[in-house]
Amino acid sequence: MNINPKVINIEISLIRQISIKSREYKDVINLTVGEPDLPIPAKIVEETTIYMKNNRMGYPMLGGSLEIREEIINFYNTKYGSSYKVDEAIVTAGATEAISIALKTILNKGDEVLIPLPFYPGYLPNVDLNGGKSIFIDTTTDELQLTVETLKKHITPKTKALILNYPNNPSGAILSKKNLDEIMEFLRDKDIYIISDEIYSEITFNDDFLSVGKYDFLKEKIILINGFSKSHSMTGWRLGYILTSKELRDQLIKVHQYTITSPSVVSEYGGYIALSKCSDMSSYTKEYQKRCEYVYNRLNSMGIVTLKPKGSFYIFGSLANFNLPSSLDFALDLLDTKHVAIVPGIAFGVEGYFRISCTKSVEILKIALDKIENYIKTYRS
Ligand code: PLP
């Protein structure tokens, strides 16, 4: 096939592949995809439906309506101590589009992008497609903390950007204030962009999450990404946003326009309602926390080491205490024998781990964990 070889070289994510394979079993418990099971707040659906009936649904304003951008910046500035203005926000088709246009805008051939491990698999193909090179920083030996010392070791003259994703998918880790302060201070005089994917910011358990948005002295280099998929269960609405400097926005918006023009007006209005009328989603966070704690305790009692997640709805377990084959073999065998679908660590760039998505009720998680426990016992004996 005579097409861009970079496209031939990328693959559909392993998470999706396992999720698709899991459909072979009727009684499967699918704990793979990060798809919230909690409902979209009714108000969002109700008010958006009325909006659709009463409006013409023309093209939205490039970069997002003034109303939604105002809500976004007010929300971020109030909650996270940033100082964004309306002309520093772009409304995107999910965080996915935001990641894609950010990398497309900044990367030149051969540029290096630093990505802490374990990583969300959505970054890599976008680095590759834009001629960049991903440089991984293993944080598994530092309790999933990126420290300034480790960061320094990976910086070269070709370093173009650092991707941060906290609360982290797949581990739920959050950077400590000390580490984030030191990293930001180190980057103060460097020519390095900071792409901060904060999509799980609203699902944090102890109020210890800090947004990079508060480091105002780095605004010119920060591309902050967030969205509505996780906080408001609005995955199918495909809505996210970027906060950045006005100068960078002027460049990003060109790539955004020629990629999608804009997300749908319907979704945009839904996002506006989400922030203006449903900004308190703490009951959802409590539910995810309860589930994460349940899974964490169960895995610990099986001898599976995990770091307690501080946010998100994922648990990243280690297979270190077990003489199990590769994480992929483990995931496939668990699926085939117990009909429980989880994601192997290798999908996030590290071997010897697996991810459970706590997007099912505790009752269902209990059945899944009983099966995992049973699988592990059989393996041991
Ligand atoms: N970033 C991270 C870390 C994610 O986990 C996900 C989805 O799982 C995304 C981005 C994509 O989000 P969206 O649905 O807004 O495109």
C-alpha cells in the first residue's frame, strides 16, 4: 500500500483490541476501557435537548462560543489558581483532538518528546505521525513520581516537549507539590513545551492535585488539556479544551480549524451546561474512590502490590510477586479462562503490570476480583 509508512507502523491501541476480543464471551466482565458507567447528569441532557429544538445549529464560533470559554476559564482560574482569559482557550473534540493538534503544531522532524512511564497510549502515535521521537522516563522505580533529577537526565538539545498526565492514566498517581514545583522551576528558562493532560483533574481523592495552570511564569510554554469525558461521563459528546497563551492559541487554532473546524454545537452547549450548572461532581468522585479502595484492598490481600491511586478510576497492579508470563499473556489468559478483561501493562509502556478500570459497581468488581483471585491461586498451585 503506497501510503504514509508512519500510518502503517501505528496500531489500534491494545486497550481497544482487548476490549474487542472480550466480546467473544457473553458473560465477560470488561474492565478495560476508561468509559465511566455513571450517568451523564440529567440537566445536561435536558437543557441541551431544549437548545437543539430552539436553535438553528449553525457552525459554531471558531475556537468555541464565548459562553463556554468563559465558563472554562472561570472554572479553571477559580479552582486551580490559573489566570487564563477567554482568548486563551480553544474548545476541541475531546482531549484526543487537543493532544493531536498540540503535537502537530509544535513538532518538527526529529524533535524529542519526553513521556513519563507508564503513559496513556494516545500520545505515542501522535508523536510518531508528526515526525517526533518519544523519549520515555521510567517512573516505576520512583513510586510513579517524576522528579527533576530524573527529568534532567533525559533532556537533550532536541527536547521539544514534556507530556505530563496527572492524575495519571493508568496509575492514578499525582505529582507531589515538591516535585511539580521543582520541575516547573527547572523548566523556567528552557525552551521546552509542557503539555499537561489534566483530564482526570475532577476525580481526585484528597484535594492534593495541582494544575500546571497555576505556574503563570510558564504560560507561554504550557498547553493545558482537559475535557468532559471523565468528569461528566460525556465520552460520546467528544468535548475537550486547551488552555494556553494567546500567542500559542493563534497557532493552534489554525491546525484545529483545518482538522475539524469545531466540535458540534450540541456538545458545546452540553459542556456549557456541565460547567455552569453541574460543576459539583463530588458524588461521582466519592463513588470512584470507594471502588478504587475496594479493588486496592482486594489486590493487596492477594499479594498484588499497587500504589494507592490518588485520583482517576484506575488501579495499576504489579505482577512482581508472581511468576506469571508477560502482562499480555496474563491479560489474555485471564480473559480466556475467567472471562475478565483487563489491560496489560505493556499497553502503557511497562511490562509486569496490569490496569483495572473501576468503571463498574462494587458488586460487579467483587465478582471480577473473586475470579482474579481464583486465577492467581490456580497459577500458584
Ligand atoms: N487523556 C487521557 C489521559 C485519557 O485517559 C483519555 C481517555 O481515556 C483521553 C485523554 C481522551 O479523552 P477524550 O475522551 O476527551 O478524547
